[in-house]
Amino acid sequence: TIEFTGALHATVVRQVRLKNPSIKTLVYNAILVGRDADDFSLPKGNTVTIAPKKQTSINVEFTSRFLRPAEAVLLLISKSVGGIGGATLTFSLKSEVKHIEPADILNCKSPCYEL
């Protein structure tokens, strides 16, 4: 589970590190699914390439629109390159709004009671 904690309407970025222990290049197609998948994004695109015996990180961004916790799933589905395919990877994405920053302060004067 990857947790995104921040203020309402703030963008939070988390990194997912992927390692390739094999001697062949791995290519993954990243897909965000679930109830709140639209609130999460992959700024560097949906294709992830990992060189042999190397590691890479992908950024996942979340922008909160509501006070309720958001949930989605990050699926990394391997594309077969030269007959080699990696395992499908699944990450649970969850958010929590910890505080609210006011967008603006508005002062008004009005009678409280009128006959």
C-alpha cells in the first residue's frame, strides 16, 4: 500500500522503485484503476522500461478533491520483449486529508435578526 497524506487540493507525489534482476530488459504498461483513479496520475507516462540488472522509479501523483479517503490500484502489466515477460505488479493507493488550508477569507456584515 502506498499512502498519500496531505492538505485538501494539494498534490502529493510518491515514488515506486522497481528492480529488474534478470538479464533482459523489462517493459511494463502502467494502469490506474478503481473508484478514484482519476485523482491519481503518472506524470512520466504509462510505459516503464527497466534495463537488465538495473532499477528505476516511477512517480505517482495524487491531487485531493474531497475530504473522504481516495482509493485506487496501480497495475503494472508486463509487455513481452524478446519472449521475456515480468510478473504483473499491483500496488494499492490510498489517501488521507490531514488538514485544510483556506482558499480565501471573506468578511461580511449583515443583521442577525430583522422584524
